Amino acid sequence: MSLDDEHDAPVPLPIDGLLDLHAFRPSEVGSLVPEWLGACRAAGLVELRIVHGKGTGALRRTVEALLARDPRVAWFGPAGEDAGGWGATLVRLR
């Protein structure tokens, strides 16, 4: 395996109900968030938190749009100040 192959290999994400998107651009989360939701549900997790940061709000809006059209999502909304405030979104799965 070459060094380039190692950098292109998928990075496994822990399935613990927390997804930190700070290293991602809005264009990169279109498949990541739905796949992560499915993995959380398969692991029996229904109370989730997605950290997208405050920034310009573009990543938050992308995440909210993905959550709004996912039938597995029962509810989502901004986290309380103790959990990231408007820099994070809480999600409850069906």
C-alpha cells in the first residue's frame, strides 16, 4: 500500500451519538450525515448531537436540510448552551 492509498482510505468514525463536522465543508456532508444516522440507529442510538460550529451557518443549514428530509428523524433543533448552543444540533431518531 502506498502513502497515497493510506491517505485516500476511509476513516472510520466512532458510533457514539456524536458527529463533529468541523473538518468538513457543506458539500462533503451530503452522504456522510445520512450514513451516520443509519449507523447510529443500527447501534441503538436515538439521541444524537451533530457539532457543525457557528461560522457562517452554511454547514448548519446543510445539516438541517438533510435532517428535515430524512424519515428516520423524529425531531431536531439547536443544542442548549451546555451542549454547543447554535454551533450544534440535537437529533432524535424514530
